Amino acid sequence: MIALEPAHLVFNAEGTPCSEQFSEVYHSADGGHAQARHVFLGGNDLPARWRGRKRFVILETGFGLGLNLLATWLEWLNDDQRCVELHFVSFEKYPLRIGDLARAHAAWPEFGRIAEALRNQWPVLSPGVHRLELAQRRIILTLGFGDALQLLPEFEMPVDAFYLDGFSPAKNPEMWSGALCRSLARLAVPGATLATWSVAGTVRRALSAANFVVEKRPGFASKRQMLVGRYDCQAMPVMWNGKPNG
């Protein structure tokens, strides 16, 4: 079994949490919670799309600080028309130790109770899949600790929405590769949506080649654009200079 390396959490001069492994911030300096709401919830038209559903499934490609989960959990709690069950699947190659999670979560007092509930069930940092039952078993968090490309074949759960939140394509290209996008498409239900802060051409082309129809939208704060998409198994990749282009 390959040993699991925990994340090395540091804070930059502005106080934004960063990954020492990737020399990259975990979220925008303009606000992590607001970014999660704008990019991932807003980009997937949530909470509207889960309303009235018995079950709704979200898959995330980088758990990080758990920020997107907490933002989604809080939105779900505050929605009177929320789905009966929310399944949140997330992958993390370098998970945080519980003490570092607590340090990061202290920046968002609005998550206080639910962040503590998450940390109370935080698993031992061992490779593989860990299942956490939250919110009286109505939110099921499935955490895959390890390489997402190796873990994704184990999953068969149909996915309604994707949060693509790995570190930047320049620093962590495997999390934005064509192979990963095809693995996501295998799980996508017809009309499944995705959102990400990245608008890199390599990302758009990989998603388009996997039958996600993508478009740019206004980004969060100082970032001019973000990307949203919808899975269409009948879609033909858009061609540009002989290459698929989103």
C-alpha cells in the first residue's frame, strides 16, 4: 500500500491558507465561502436543482479544506425545499490533519457547528474510501484519500453535479486531464452540470472531448471568468485547429 502524505498547511502574507506541496492557495484571497457560493453552487444552479429530489449527488475533485462541502451543507440546511438525501463524493491526495482543518475552519464562524461535526468524524489519514454520515444521516460524505484517477473506477454512483476544484492545471495537471474528464463523464447523468474557476484552454478541450458542453461565465471577484458545463452524451466536441475546444 502506498503511504499517504498529509497536506502541509501554511498561510501566506495575506492570511490565505496554502498548500506547501503545490505552492498554491486553497481559495481566493477575496473570500473562500463567497467563492464557493459563486463558483460551485451558483455554477451548478444550486440549490434550485436539488429541490424536490429524493437524492442529489455531487462529486468534487479536490476536498482541500472542506470549504465547498461546508458551503453546500449550510445552503442545504437553510433550504426548506432541500433534497431528502445529499451525497457528496470528494477526492484528496493530500488530506489535512484534523488540527490543520480546525485552524482553517476558524476563519468561517458561520460554519462553526457543522465544521465541528465534520471534524468529529474526520477519518484516520489512510489511503482508500471513507464514508461519513452527517446531518442525521441525510448528508453522506464519501472521501477518497489518494489519487482520484485510481479511485474513480471504484465508483458507480450516478452524479448530478461536479465541483472541479483541483489546484491549478499548470501545477496539478493530472486533476484536469482528459483521462479524469472521461472518468467523470462515465458517472454523469444526462444533463449533469459542472463548474470550475479554471478557464484554461486545456481544461475546456478535455471537458469538450468528454461530451461536456462548456461556456464561460463571469468569475468571482478579481477573476474575470469561470467555467460551467453540462453533460450531453450526444454532443460532438467543437473543433478548433483540429483540436476539441470548449
